[in-house]
Amino acid sequence: MPRLWSLVRLAALAILFAACGDTAPRTTDGGVPVISVCSSPLSTCGSLCVDTRFDARNCGACGNVCGEGAVCSMGSCGENCPAGFGECEGACRDFQNDALNCGMCGARCAPGQTCVAGSCEWTCGPDESDCGGRCANLLRDPSDCGACDAACAPGQLCMDGACIGNCPDTLTACGGTCVDTGRDLRNCGACDNACPGNQICGAGVCTSFCPSEFTDCGDVCTSLDRDPNNCGACGNVCGASEACEAGVCTVICRPGLFNCDGECLDLLTDRTACGDCFTDCGPGAVCESGFCEATCTPGLTPCDGGCFDLDTAKNNCGACGVACVGDEACVGGVCTLDCLPGETNCDGFCRDLTSDSLNCGVCGVSCGERQVCESSRCQLSTDCPLGFTLCGTECVNTTNNPSNCGGCGRACGRAAACVASTCRDLGLVPGQLYMIGHDYFAREPSADRVLANAAAQSTTSGTLSIVIYTQYADTSATGEVANVEAALRASLGLQGRTATFTRLASDTTSALTTALAAADVFIIAEQERSHPNPTATAANWETPLGDFIGGGGIVIVNYFLDNAYQLVARPTLVPGSLTVSNATRASSVIAPGAAGDPVVTGVVSGYLAPNGSSVLNGSIGGTPLINRSTGGALVLRFDP
């Protein structure tokens, strides 16, 4: 009878756990989920997680409301907040560290910023890595896909740390990766549509409030029913072994284990929970197959209150406490990797040597770049994106690639361009300085193309090495520098070109000279914070920049306001008098006679200049390539 009753208990337990997944959480009379666990130092008050130390509506305890004019300080109602805190609507807020009230009430830091000593500062976020002093998302950055400096091939995207050809149907290709435009702060509703710091993205719309089915949790609209980082309430993070189900953090046990009051136990062998979560066999007894026994059946060994076959037990293999790891199985008392037919044990991992590019034919033999493992041999991959051709080990667009124009190996030479698969002599002088009136806070396809065309005039036929001066520029994740890099990646990629980027944050002559030594293109980004002494810096830069241009280098200056252009205003670089005027969203038309210039190739005539555009007037001495319809040069070239 005892064994029969235990079997009944086990069957009932299995039915109970199977049903738990479909059972709604306990709710209030209004149907609002009651949060069972809040992350410290928050406390559960009804359906919310609150900080009773500083919440004037729940001061010291749920429902304890401070009187009019009073504040809640360390769980007690009083007249003043502690040092370093300030009053915000009756609650004491940490102005030094609170990202929602940084330095003052309501001063919310932008996504990607943290509050440090009362000031919003940019730091690498939890989804970013430090790649030599710059922040990169290794899961979605095509220049650092899976690892720093691991760039995807032209035309490819980076998703989950791997280079792919196309995005899944539910995602959109933006900036070299796949994003959900329904909730992505930087691509809300459409690519490059970034929400301001005080807004969130919900259902593809930047808004201060989330749609009815979502909740505003600082910088994201999310579902409190299933978000493990905001389960039931914003900031309520589920544990590593928990999932968020219907707004409640629920322990998820692996197959074979049962959730006993938040702990995953094996009811067949656990002496403290033998057969069900409530039966403790007591000292000296053992649990065998879910039954309490005085001793183990012959052939089994007692280990920590359970009975195990040491020949097959994965957690007690050969002896008590000897656990096999990973995919290992216990066979004859020895931990053995149980590989499938056709797989080989490579240092504890099962690998298919016929197709594994890291273990091709033999364990440890890795295939090279753009190679795949086929039939146990490393072979050159012929899989290039649509419109590209494999030339050697690189996928190129032979319609505009100057090194492979119309076919692999057909080089156009330094002073020619590849147009429609034909080399055309453009009579260019190696090395130029370009001025572009866009600041690239906003993106526009023709503006992006102008920038890429200018950079592509470098005599380098392979990957371009681009240095960007950023000392007084906006280097945020959605600022001008990031947009310049994204524009170049996208537009150069359309031409079958690739580029690497280095940011220069010093204006010393030695730093500039060192950076230019390995550069093909030097870009002066829009100086949003205005360089404090551009005249002196321009004098120091004149010689190294002149040598760089004379040796075939390309210099590009973005935006005429905020004194970026003054950094090159020297007689040997940009002669003449410069007068600046603003041309925000001005219709710009390609200047007569410039239509054949390579910098305006592919640029739409009469495109609408994006916000943050300016023009130059006066005796400038350069060659206007694109003019504003109402006067003034938007893009100019200065030859050495």
C-alpha cells in the first residue's frame, strides 16, 4: 500500500506541474496581477514595486501617505530630504545617481547614458563592449560582428553576432543590422528615426506614453507580463533560473526536476523531497525511485541520501559526487562524451569534421577567411550577395569597383573611375580637400552618397582607412559621428568598398601626424561644442594636412557652422574669405558643369538637404560641386 500511495502522489504531482503553466497568477479584485517578488530594495505594494524609503505614498510601509508639504526620507515622513537628495513630487530622489532625475527633477538621461555626480555621461551599455576605447555592440555592429574589428562582408548584416544576408520577416535592416522598428529607440517606426531622450518607442511611434498593452519602463515600452527584466513591474528582474509568466517570476526547472518552493529537486532521489515536495525520509534513510527506504537496493549506492547506479548516474559517475559535465554521459562509471554518429570528440565537444570550419577534417584545423569546410576540406566560398562577384577572396561589385571594373582584375588606375563596368578617365589630381555643408545629425541618401563619393576619391583601391576628428563633436550613439560612420558604411558598401574607422580626440600636431600616417581619408566632424581655438590649431595643422593631401590623401570637412571649417582656413589649404549662412532644409541643385564630377555620381538633382545643413558664400577659391538653389555653395572641392 505505501508504494501504491506514493505512485498516486507522483501521478498527481505530475498533473499539478503540467497544469501550473496554464494557471493565471493570483490577482486583485480588479484583475491586476499581484507581484510576489520585488527586487531589493523595492517592496511589494499591491500591484507595484515601490521604494518605501523615499515614496511619499508608501513611506515606511504600504499605504502610509505623508501629509501635504512633507517628504519621505529613509522610511519616515519629514520636512527635508537627506544630503545629496532632492524633493521631486514628495519623493526624495538621488540627484547624483538617478538617471531619471540627474542633477534636478525630471532631468532624464538619454538611452546609453548614466548619471554620474549629477551629470549624464555616455558609457558602454550592458549590450556593448569596449573595443579599444570605443563602444560596440558585438551582436549587431557589422564592423564588429561577434568580436571587435570582425567586419562582415560588403552587403551583409550583423544579427546576434553573426553575419547574414537578409533579415527575418519580422525585422528590418537598419544600419547594418536587423532591428524591431516597433520598439527600437534608434530606429523607431523607420531606420534612423531616433527618439529623444525623454521619449520611448512603442508600436513604432516615439511617445512619452506607451500603448495600452505596454508599460513605460524608463527607456523602453515593454510587456510586464513576459519581460524578465521588468516582470510585473519596471525594474523587477527575474533570477537566472526564472522566467516571467503572466507578470510573475516563476522558477523553470530542467526536465526531471520539480519546483519545490522555488528549488528544483529530483523527487526520485532527494531524501528531503522523496516522491513529492513534502516527504522527508529522515536521517539514515535513503530515497530510491521516489520511495523512502532503509537501505539501497543491491547494485545501487547511497550518495547524499539518494540511491544511484554509479555506472550510469551522471551526477555520481564511478563515485559519489563525481559529476559529468555538458553533454558527457556516464558509461561504465566513466564520464564519456556521447557524440552522435558522424561526430568526433574535439577537446570535449562533439564536432562534425566534414563541415565544421573550426575543425575541418581534423580537430583544431580552422579554415581561413571566406573559406568553408566542405567534405572535410577547406574550400573558398563562392557565396556572394546578389549583385557581387567573387574576385580572389573578396566579394566586389564589378560595375563600380576600380580594381575589378567589368570583371575580376581589370583595374582602372589611380586617375580613373569605374562607371557602369567601364573605366573612365576623370583627369583627377590625387588628393583633394572637400567641404560639405551637412552635419549628418539627420541622414539622407543623397547626402550620404556625397560623403562616400568624396571618400572614394582616395587612391587606395582596397579597404579605406578613415580617421575622424571628434574632440568637440557629438560622439553619442545617435550623434553626428556615429551617423557619419553609418553613412559611409552603407554608401561605400553600395560601391563594393569597405572602410575601417579611427576616432581622433586630440588636436595636437603629433597626434594628427601619427593618425594621418596610416590614413587614406581624414574627416573633421561637425564641432558641436565649438573648438575653443581653431585659428591656432589650423596653423599647427597646415603643414601635416598639406603633406597628407599632396601625397594623395582626402580631407573632408563637415558643416560650416560651429567653426569646423576654420580648422582648415589656411592659405595653402583653403584660400579666400569665407562667409557662412544657414540653409536648413534648403532645396539644393547640382551646379551646372559639375554633373560629371565623381562626387555627384548617383546624387539626386534637387534633393532636399536635411536639417543641419549650411552653405558658404564669398570669395572661397574652391570648385562648387553642389549649390543651393537660392545661392551659396553646399559642397566644394579644393585642389592642392
